[in-house]
Amino acid sequence: MRALAIAATGMNAQQTNLEVISNNIANINTTGFKKSRAEFSDLLYQSEKAVGVANRANQSTVPEGANIGLGVQTAAVRTLDKQGELTQTSNELDVAIVGRGYIQVQSPDGNNTLYTRAGALNKDANGNLVTTEGYRIVPNITIPTDATEVKISESGEVSVLQGTSATYTSLGQLQISAFVNPAGLKAIGDNLFQETPSSGNPINGVPGDPGYGYLKQGYLEASNVDSVAEITSLISAQRAYEMNSKVITTADEMAQIVSKNLK
């Protein structure tokens, strides 16, 4: 019976949905995390009676056909690039992007640029600005060993007070990158994203310029996961899975009835 195979695709779809929801919930406290949503599309249809075809020669065409759908498939797992809430940390190296854009990060091999919304920055042994995982920020900015205070402006200019000086010294300018289709970025872990043909090439600019977000020092962007919405989605996925399971049970019982009657 086709119902068995159709319901099985529904159960697989809800399993995928559950996995996406569980990943969202698992990252509810991950800095800069962007939630995902599973999207589905229907499969091919088998035509029992073609629409728009005459039943008999020289007769009018039938107004409706009989097409039986063969189930559902996963169409995409979409990343929702919604701004997360800002959390104050009072750490002078923490920055949150308010609005559009990603901080540029150098890949471990030094050959590629990656992108992140997690602005929990730190210094390595040489004073270079790095992420919590040790990835160097692009363009590279080095904090002097005698720096007593670090200031990061909304436009991304990094400056410091050195020693007993009362005058700030500029060290460089942070840039951020925007994408035509940020949902097309590939998540690779460690709060990092990689550009793809779907995301388009990065459009680099200065924070605060038209079309770009600005930086807020001493803050971090929290995950944009809504716990209430995720629990609601979790319950809906469970109910849908149960209904598809019930279809399989019913179809199996009907098949047994037919088998008995044919004996």
C-alpha cells in the first residue's frame, strides 16, 4: 500500500524537524547563534486520472483529475538571520554587531576568511585580537603590552591608552562583511560561517556605514532562539510524528484485512 511509504516520508520529515529544533535548543546560550528552521516540499504525484484530458473521443475535458501525492521531502534547513538580544558583559574586548554584518576571521590555514557574529574577542600571546577559539581577526589588530585601556568605537576603530598617556592611540579599523543572501552561508562550527555560491561574495565595509550594523563595546549578541517557540514547535513535531505513525498502523491493519479476505 502506498500509504505505508507516504507516511514513512512524513515520519522521516518530522525526524529531521526534531533534529533541527534540538540543535536550536542546545545552542540557546551560544553567543551569536542563529536558529534554523526545517522547510519541506511535497514529492511527485501519481496520476490516476489526468486532468484536462477528454474521457472519450470528441467529449469535453474532465475538470479535475485524480493525482495521489507520494509524500514529503526536506527542501532546506534555513538559517534565520534575526538579531539576538544584547547582553552586557563590561568586558572591553567584547563587541556586539547591532544590525547587518559579520566580523571577519582568518581560517587556521591562513588562506581563507571566515565570518562570525560572536564578538567575544580576546588576545593571544602576541597581543593579536582573536576569537575565543583562537582565530585571528581580519584585519589583524595587535594590542600593545603596555595598554591600560582598549576602546572600540561604534564604527570599529580600535584605540588604546598606553602607560601613563592620557591620549588614545589608534591601532586600526575593524571591518564587517555583509552578504546578499546571509541564509546561504555555510555553518562550520565554532560560531563560524563560510561563504558559498548561494550567499554571494562578501561586501566589506565599515561598521555604521549605510547598509551595515554598528559595534557596541562591552556587549555580546545572545542566541536568537526563542525557547517558548521552540517548545511549541517540538510539541507540533511530536504530534505530526504520532499521526504519521498512526497512518502506518492503520494501513497495516487494512492490509491484513484484505489479505484475510483474499484467502
